[in-house]
Amino acid sequence: MKKLLSSIIIFIGLFFASYQMQAQAPTVEASNTQLSYKYAGGGMTISWTRGNGQNCMVVVRKNTSSGYVPTNNSTNYTASPNYGSGSTVNNAVDNYVVYKGTGNSVYVYGLALNTAYDAYVYEYNYNAFLNIYYYNPNYSQSALAFNTVATQPSTCGAITGVSSITNSSAIINATHGNGDGKLITVSLASASASNPIQGYYYTPSTTYGSGTYIGGAYAVYAGTAASVNITALAGATAYKAYEYEYANGSDPTTTLYNLNTRNYEACGSYTFNTTNIPPTISTISNVSVCQDAYYTIASLSGISDGSTNENQNVTITATSNNPGLIPNPTVSYSSPNTYGYLYMYPTSGQYGTAVITVTLNDGWSVNNITHATYTVTVLPKPGTAGAISGLSTICAGTTQTYSIAATTNTTGYNWTI
């Protein structure tokens, strides 16, 4: 019996001790409240770092309304992420409870567009025995001021074309719809580009690669102009331009995500190619070789893909117009070297001339071929020397005439006496 009474007393003690611990406000407030994402329709995800309460309660109010801190009481506030549907704190205007629980984020919707709000996260304990909610009234670390985005444009513009295309630049022509302007981004056509995020300001630059990077693309222009000239493009490259109509709202250029009000609408895209400069090669010197030589070499120099603004793999082939004399040469070349060699193997017993055509290809779809030619002359062997006729012995001071039979492929004679 004594043991039973002791157990009951211990249980009651622990019970009241537990409730006594809950009969006080949390000592560590929530912190690091921020917007994780803004949505075009005015909704947004709010996240925070928890304090040490059993639960937490999130209150959102319009910035133009007075704020009220919840006090310790028995009121069980009802939360709703649909702004305006939850309870109001102390019946204060616009101070709506949007979340209650143990989590650290909530998606809130039903907010007015282009409007300033404040959010607060309150840690609390609940004493069920006393039916009292104990709140930590501090909010300095959890307070968040934010703006919803402006009303999204309903009419898009379009990229109507790309003109004045060069090896490094192009003019993008575009209209815009009923927004305050248009954002144009450019990416490699082979890349996947992300849409801009609502509530972000992207710094544009007409120098490709210098504007804000947006998931595969670069911001190149923001405004209402009908055309924009983009520079620093790579030659012989496929690009894709994207247009986004935007509405500014009250604060469209701040770099603070919580406060930016710009709202984007994806419109369309346009693919274009920068021009290609054909590959280059220096003049190839003509070659002479004796009949029945095993091989001869022609040197190649000045090879390039055509521009320092291009990065292409150049291939070289060589063909002969007289393969019976000089078969197609063997090419020795590795891109991007500026030099190479052609090895030619004359056909035995043959002589004459052959024109060799060297073809360079940088692999682009147009303007990608360069030709160069040179001549190979195979010189014939001289015929067998003819017999010399005349006296074999002569006296000093006398004159003697000698003769020799004509020899083919010979242009001069030498005698030794």
C-alpha cells in the first residue's frame, strides 16, 4: 500500500512538474525568417528557424496596419494559409494567423498584389492543465518585411527577328505587350535556359556573358526599345533569345528579394546563328621532283579556323587532278595546329605535272570551305648518253672537232679531256 501511495505521489509530482515547465513562455525566439519563393499570383513561401517552444505561430499583416503581439491567454487561434481566413490576433485588423505547428515553413496565398506586408513568428508553449498559451513576445529576430509582386502582364510581345548578324554580334528585334517592359535573355541554343524568378531584378548587359546569369542564359536587355545590339558573341555558334514581359510594381529594381515587386510572364524565343569565317591557309609553293623519286613533301602553313572568335576543328583533304602521276597525297595535320604536311608518292616510270587541290573544312554549315592549289612537276630522267666520235689522240696546238649523238631529256653536255 505504501509503495502504491509513493508511486502515485511521484506520478502526481512529475505531472505537475511537467505542466509547471509548460506554464511559461519559450526562452528562445524564432529567427532567420525569409521568403523562399514568390509566385506570380501573390502567394509566397515563408520559412524560418525554430526557437525552443513546443509550437510556433506565424502572423502576417499589411504593412499599413498596426501590429499586435499575442499575449498569454486561453485563446486557441485558428490558422489558415489563405490570408484573411485565419484568426486575427487580439481581434486586430489585418493581423491574421497563417500557420500554427511545429514546422519551419508555410505557403501563404490570398495576398493582395503589389502590397507591403510584415510577417512575425512567435514561439509558444501550451499548458493543457491550465488551458493557457504562453507566448514569447519577442519578434526582433523573426520579423520579416516583404512585398508581393505586381499584377502579371496579360499580353506578350514577341521577338520578330534577328538582323545584322556578324561573327560576334547581332541585333535582336522585339515588340512588347502590355507590361512595363521586356526582359531579353540569350543562351547557347544547345543549353536549357530557366525562366526568371518573380521578384528578382536581373542586371542586363548587351555584352553577352556580362549580365546576370539566369540558369543557362544571360540577361542582355530590359526596357521598351524595339531593338538591341548584342556583342561578344562567339562566331559560328547557335544562340537562342528569350523574351519575358514584366510589370514593375512599386519597387522593381531593388536587389532585395523580399521587397522586389517585378512580375514576369514568359513570352517566346528565337534561334539564330552567328556568321562563320572560313578557314585560312597560306599560299602553297609548287614542287618539282625527279622521275621515280620515292616521295616528296609539300609544307602547309598559316592554317586556322578563320577567326580568334571561333573554336572549330579544321579538317584537311588533298586531291590530285592526275592520280596516274601523283595519287591523292597523304595529309599529316592535327587541328588546331597552324602547320601541316602533304606526302606525295609519284608513280614509277611517269613524268609530267599534276595540280593538287587542298580543301580545308571547319565543320560549320555554311561558309566553311577554303581551297588552295599548287602544281607538282615530275621531271623525266635523261636518256643514255650518245657515243662521242672523233680522233682519240691529238697533238698539242692542233684543233679537233668531236660530235655526240642527241640524248633525250638533256639540255647540256660536259666533256672531260
